[in-house]
Amino acid sequence: MKNALKTLSFNTFIPFFYPALMLPLRPWRKKAIGMLNFKEGDRVLVPGVGSGHDLPFIPDNVDVDGIDISDVMLGIGKLKTKAFHYGHNTMLHKMDAEDLKFDSNSFDKAILSLFLTVVFDPRKAMAEIVRVVRPGGEILVFDHLFRSGAVPTTVAKRVDSVLSYSFASVTRVIDDIIEGLPVKIVDVKEGDPVGFIKGFLLVKNSK
């Protein structure tokens, strides 16, 4: 039951209206991904890759592993990858971000676009992502997340207890999600015209 509703949503109605929702965010998504300091040969993880909205904005000289729990979204993503011939080497896998099947410290970058507000357990997923990113590696979060203190804790917890089982939550706090993890926020940029979405650049602590 944990991810059943989310998996059902992303395998049925969401693939049909999701592209229309994402279209206005294309320039903002590109700007956010540009916050990452890519280097040739980087290995990049894209959890919740969906139908591949991030892929056009990733440099050609890196390797990309995209994961998702939705067969339908991954199918669309694979078709788009073949059709548009992205320069980067891209592999798409069905996988739960809360239980990544990758070795620790195996990625240089991670891109989390509109992901932490839809994943069932954002803290567990983020812990897994931090685990597989090498020390000094970068994590880009492009999402509608609040900073600590922006939403009353009692309100956020009650609302999230219901929304965590639905399509998305609108009350999650990035500081709570990364609390206790070896990462820090080093930059924040606006991610849409009204400031609802933001781009957060995180760096994993070096050993």
C-alpha cells in the first residue's frame, strides 16, 4: 500500500496531463539545472525521471541514470530518448528511490525535479540519494518546498499525514527532509514566476 496509490496515479491519468503542466516550467527547469557544475564524464542520477523532462537540459558529455516507479512514464521517457537522440549516455530503470540499487558514492550529481513533494517518504528517499552521491557531489532540488519556519509544524504534519498518500504534498520543508544528513544548501534560486517553486543546490559533505 505504501506506494500503491502513487504508482497507480503515475501509470494512469498523470502521464496524460503532466506534459501540459510541465511546459510553462521549461525555462525555469533549465535555469535550475544550470546551477549544477557539470564536468565531462560525470555520472548523474535523476530520481523520478518520469517521461524525461530534465533530459534535454543535461550536458551531452555526462552519463545519466534515470529511475522511476512508473512503467508508463518510463516507456514515454525511453521513446523520447530514442526520438531526440540526447548526446549524453542515458539509462532508464524501474526502481524505487527509497531503495536504490546503486553502490554508495557512485554518482557525481543528482537532479530531483518536482520529486520530493510526490515521493511517499521524502526523508528516506533523500537519505538514499545522499548515500549514492560521492562526497563533494552536488544535488539539485527543483521543487515547491518550504524553508524551516515558513509553515507551522503542527499544520504541516497534519496536512502531510493525509497528502503523503495522494498525488503530491504542498507542505514539505526541505530543512526537515535533509536534517541529519551530510549535506548543506549552498544556493537557492527562484524556480517559477511567483516564487512557489525554488531551485536548491546542495553539496554532500567531504569526508
